[in-house]
Amino acid sequence: MTIKQTFFNLADLPKLAARTWTPLRRVTKSTLNDLPPGVISVTEFHGIATVAVHSAKSADVDTMGWGDVGLNPHRAGMESWGYQSSDVFRGWGDTELGINLVIAQHLEEPSKEIWHLHPDLVVALRLIREGDRWYRPEEGWPEVVRLTRNDAGEPVCLEMKTEFLNDYLVARDMRFFCSSYAERTAVTEKDPGYGWSRKPINEKKGRDQLEYITAPAGWPHPHRTFFTRGAIWRTEWLDPGTISTRIRGDKATDEVSFVTKPDGTRVAAGRLDGDIGWLYFDAVVINALLRHRGGRLHWASRDTGGVGATSDTVHFGVNDLGLITVFAKDISMLKPWEQRTWAAHNVTPDGGVSEELFSAQMMVQPASTKAPEALIEKAINNLASSFRERYGQELLRENAQVSDILRRAHRFRCVETEGLLDLSKQVTQLFTERVDVDAVLAHCPPLAKGEKKPASLKAIERLLGTILPEEQARKMMGPLFGLNDLRNAGSHLGSSLVQSGLERLGVDDRKPHAMQGLQLLESVVSTLHEVEGAIAVPKA
């Protein structure tokens, strides 16, 4: 017999305190495999039932246990005293004590149980359900609630991230009461020798009630075998604290601060609406915000735009050092969770405020420049349109990923490791890899016998050679070949490809990474315009 006695003590079952995820309801059953000799079977059960209790009614619930707050499905209907709502918890009386955050509905035909997350919880925290997950879009789509099912599709555990549960409980002046029961059983050929067969153990440890027993196993177990069980009944309270920033709008006690002066002076987020001016950030902050599912980036001019982890964006500018500058008051208006993202990338002021941002915000004179990120799609479409008008064929193949690639093709990709090579890949996918080479070659001189079919850029250069002098066509296509060099450098080791790509694109690798990305995109957009101008049907 090799099952340790401590296995049945259930001391390894975690309590609610300090959990990142808090179970709202749980029903799990499991059978252990690969059993040692002499052990016929080992099973485990763990059930958790919970109630959100009105704080003033805590004393009425404190003495309750598994028989009062268990896994029975919830009922709705008429009682002698009136209507019983399925979400209201009353214990065995007619006084409302709290609410069921999970409403378990039992259907006899077909026999199944459905768990419903309380709609007030969903509405209060503004959650959205996708499958068996609930998310909070306005906070960057964090996962807030998750439902786990067994192989048969039955619900076995519904849990909620504790910080969001606490926010809701504080707003409603409630406490969280948890009642649970767990047991581990084993059937063995011999008495395991724990001493429980002669004297079953019942003991109380704090709020835990424990029971251990070994007895002759009855039906349906084999004759002359032994049954051992360790069980625990537990009740716990989860006190949510005092702060509800999401629902009640309380001020966070751990307010973040930002560097506002070159000497490192910091100011709390709540005081940024004073005469602070602008804050400075490493350009990595853009990517950090865009990693959130609801992240947004749009452009107002060459060096200004809007960015945010949600649809609520902040007006920003890029200065000559590639730093992001933002009016301090705009940061003060963000929610605390998004302020923390910005604060993680806050740097000492350097290089001055973006000229275009200063002009737009202080002089009320928005720049008339355009960001290449806002122009590249139109440049590609115009080239395709001119090709269609002149040759009656489609230049580019359709690709369902184009819109997603466009969102990711921006200069700030370059501030990450290998970012310039990654950006070159994105832009190559937008244009070069979509070119229909056969459609292009159909309007070029025939290939010589044995001549290898050219790739897309060589095919376009060959086509331009029918319109322009060959040297001019070669020079015009240079930046796109440079882009291809960087693309290939990302797939194959070779610094010569990187250097060649930078030179052909006119990218200065001494500039800040964000500026290099800007130069790459501007070079590509300018080249696409030139090629489109050459192919376009001359105006009468």
C-alpha cells in the first residue's frame, strides 16, 4: 500500500485568500489512473458553492454550511410568503440575505444543468461574453470570468478574477461567502493501516470540519476490500476591501506618477490637469497599447495622431528623437489601468515637444502633412487602378489579411527587436507578394528561350522598361528592391542585405528607430506613386 496518509488529509486544498481567480461555483469529479499494487480505485470530488451576502446580513450567514449553501440547483416560483426569485439567496427563511452570482438551472428533459452568470454582474462591469469567456472591452479586453467544462460539455467550474469581483462587492456593500466540500476515497485490498478503522476521526480546525474513516467496503466493491475516505467541509469569507474604481468610481490609492521635468520631478496622475505641459514616452508605448484587443492607432498628420488601448484615443506627436509627446492633461483623463501602461514607458523630457503637435494644440494650426501609414493603402490601390485602366487586367491578387496587415504596418514596429525587418515583411506582403506576375508579363516583351520567369519586382521593372528608358525604370524600382533586401534579411542571415536595403530605401540607420520606420514607409509610398504615374494612361 503506497498511498500516503496525508493524501486524505486534504491539507493541499487552497483557501480563497490570495487567489488571482476566485471560484464562484465548482463541481469536479476525477478518478486516478496508474494505481499502485493493492489499490483498486481512487476518486476525488470537490464542490464549491458561493453567495454574495449583504454586509448587514453577515451574521445570519456566518453559521451556515454545506447543507445551507450547497450545489442544489436554484429554484424560482411561488412560496407561502410570495415569489422566490432564482437569483436571491434567503437560506431557509423568507428574508433576503444576498444573491447567487451563479444561477444553476436544472432541466429534467433533457437532463442537464446550465450555469448562468448573474446579469447584474455582467452589466455593472460592462462585460461581453464570447463562448465560455467574459471580457471587459473598455479595459483592454482582459479576461474577467471563465467557465470550464468537462469532456461531456457539462460545466464544472466558473471562476472570476478576484480584483473585478472585489470591485463589484464593494460597490454593492457585499461580502463573499464560500461553502465547500471535498473528499478523497480509495478502495484497497487490505486495510491501509491509518488507524481510522478502529476509531474514525472527526476534528475541527478553525472553520474546517474534517472526517477520516476506513471501513470494510460494501457493494459494489469486491468482497473483503477496504474503503477509505478523507473529507473536509469548509466555509470562508472573502472581504473585498473598500475601493471600487470601476463601478463606484473611487480614486485608486496607488495612483501612478509621471516624470514632468528634466530633473526627474514626478507628479501624481490626479494632478496632471494643472499647468504641467507635455509628457514624454518611449515609442514602445504605442506597441504596448496596441497589444490590447481594442487598441487603436490613427494619423492626423505626418507626425501626429491618436492612440489608445480602447477606442478612446490620446492625441500624440513624435519629436525629432523619436519620442512620443502627449499633453499631460490628456493622460490625466485616462482610466487608472491605462495610465499604468503609459507610466511604464514614461521618460525624462528630451528633444522638445513634437512641432506638429505643438502647432495643432497651442497654435490651433494643424499640419497639412500626411503620414505614410495613412497613404500606403491609397497608393497601392491607385497603382492597381491605373494598371487595370491601361491593360484591362488585375495587378494584385485578393488577400483577406490585407486590412489586418495595414493595421500593423506602422513606423513603431521598428522600435522592437528586429523591428525594421519585421516592418519590411509587412509592407512586402501588402504589395510585392500580391502582384500577379503573369498579368504583368502579358504586356512585356516575350522571355528569351531558356530565360527564367522573373519575380514580381523584376516583372514590373520589365514592364516599366516598355514605357521608360531601362535605366530610369531600374532607378525607379530601387527602393522596392531595397525593401525586398530587408525582407530577405529577415529570413536569411546576411548583413550585406540589410545594408543594401537601407541604402536603396534611403533609410539612415543613425536615426531613432521610429524615424527609420518613417523613412522606409515614405520611400515605399513615394515609389508606388512614381510607378503609378508612369503606368497611368496619359491624359488627353
